[in-house]
Amino acid sequence: MRILFTFAGGTGHLLPLLPFARAARERGHAVAFGCQAVLLPTVEQAGFAAFDTAGTSFRDESERAPLLRPDPAREDRAVREGFARRIARERAAAILDRAGNWRPDLLVCDEMDFGAMVAAERLGLPHAQVLVIASGALARRELIAEPLQALRAEHGLPADPGLAMLSRHLVLSPFPPGFRDPAFPLPATAHAFRPGSVPAPDAGPPIRPAGRPTAYVTLGTVFNVESGDLFRRVLAGIGSLPLDVIATVGPQIDPAELGPQPGHIRIERYVDQWTVLPHCDLVVSHAGSGTVMGALTHGLPMVLLPMGADQPFNARRCLELGVARVLDPVEATPRMIREAGAAVLADPAYRSAAQSWREAIAALPEPALAVPLMERLAAAGKNAAPRVQA
């Protein structure tokens, strides 16, 4: 079987797909990826062939930007006008062309790759969707319905007022079902799996802290470059606690920018969090889906400073579940960050709640068990004719 994996966003959209792609390849299937051109080297470093399937980023991810106050309306526009309109249109055309040449039996896309879903429907290909937004609250149907209906009309596809296209065949969720916002339940076609611990590309050498309790600090690989002085404030606050600190600032930032640090604070551009988290006691982050799930997989409480995208939704869910304290990234002072970290470490309820999620995640099936589901889906769709010729 030939499987084309696609994703419309950045590294955070790629990583949830990798465990499923590796499992499919280990079972003997041919696997390739389609993504925006800037991510081709990242996919190739992960060991897969990769094709440019368009969908340019909102801006150059290496470009630095000031920290903005979280704005739900701004994030809604990014989803509607970016992912669901412009990027979906670019990617539908590019994936139609690439799939027509590579001829996959199955398309597996991230949940924000709406253009891939339209392309699959035009080609009569079954598709599986991999969830990348832990809370499920970012791409709300009322937000994306109009641009997706317009795109379907452009491609001669029938109206889909209920947006059945999003979950018609198979949905793979690398998140525990109970974490998802109850207002956005999983569809009937969803299957939950344990988050994969596949090493990320350019993960760097493993870091194993020794001695004192340890905090892991990250602001992700996109919002890190639009975080203003937040790294400095976080390090000043958390670094004043009796902890060792491991901070990752992302490949675009030189750790030297943050100036000399005391010996108990180590700053790296990038490390694989799966090698660090087993040795940590606290996670301080932007509340990205991958980092939140990494923390809960290891039963770690958190201090969260959500800046945008899915982060405010994830942070709110963590607050509701009692696994984190949440601070405003603009208003938080080093003292506030220190006090939040100290409170989370001192109150055993945070750790207990996080450890209950560790147990729930450990009980989920391995990602490899998704491969038979993909095989059955491809077999069922093998004789399906395209609705519209590409």
C-alpha cells in the first residue's frame, strides 16, 4: 500500500503524524509526505521522502516579532482566512497534482489540512485525519464552514453543510479522549492512541539532569520567535527557585541572546522533550498541544503562558483539570512566574492530577495499532471512483 501523509502547518503538525507513518513503514507500506517547501528538510531528516504540496506559512517562521496580547479574534481569522481559505486552496491544487503522479492508496492528513481532504475526495481516495489540536476547540465548524464550502464548489464537489468531509472515514487521535473539551466531542469515526515518542528531527543529544528537582521550559517552535522578553522573565522567575532548569529556545534563537546564566540553568536551541521529561518535576510552557501531552504523558504539572493558536484552549482545559496554573504572558512578572511554579510544586494535588492522566495515557493503544485501521480503510476504498476527474 502507498500512503501519502500530509500536513498544513509547522513542526507541531508534523510530529503527531510521525508515529503513525513509522508504524506504517515498519509494516511494509510505502510512505511519503506532502508539506510546505520550508518543512521539506525537516521531514527528510525524519527519514521520509517529502514533496512540496504548497501552503506557505503566514510569515517567515525565522522572523522575530513582538509579543502580542492574546486575541481570540485574531486567531479565528488565522484559522478561517489562513488554513481554511488560502492555504486550503493552495494545497488542494498541489496535492491533486502530486497524488495524481505518486498514486497513493490512502491519504493521511493533519486535521488542519483541509485542502488535502478536498483533494482526496476529488480523487476518490479514502482519507484518515490525525488530530493535532488537543482541546479540539480551535477549528470550530462555524468558523471554517463558509471557506470550505466555497472550496468544494470550486472543485465541483457537492455541498456539505454538516462538514462530514472532516471525519467521514477515519480519525486518529493521539490524545486521551477525556482531555478534549466536552463541547467538541470526538466523532464516531475516531480512535484514540497513545502519543508517540518518536524522536523529533534535530533533537540534539539527550539531556539527563542530575541532582535537584528539574523544570523544563519551552515556548515551542513558532511562538518562540514572537515572545518578546518572555524567555527572560520565565528564566528569571523559575530560575530563582531551588531547581535545575533546562530551557529550549528553538532553532531560530541563539541562546547567547539571553546573556550569561547561572550554572543550574541550561539553555539549548532544541532537544527532544521525550528524553528530558522523564527526569523533570515541572513543565513551564506556552501550552502547545505537543508539550501539554508530553507533560501529561509523564505525569508532570505545569505553569502555562498561552500566547495564541490552540494554546489558550489547552491552557483552559489544563486549568479545569487541575494540572496547571495559567498566567497572562504579557502581564506575568518574574515574581508571578516564580510564585506559580512554587505553588504547583508545593501542592501535591497538581502532581496527583497529572499522574492520573499519565495512567490514562499509558492505557491507550500503541500508534502501531492504527495501521490495520488504515489498511482496512484503503481496501474498502480501492474500487471507489473519483467524484470529479483531477
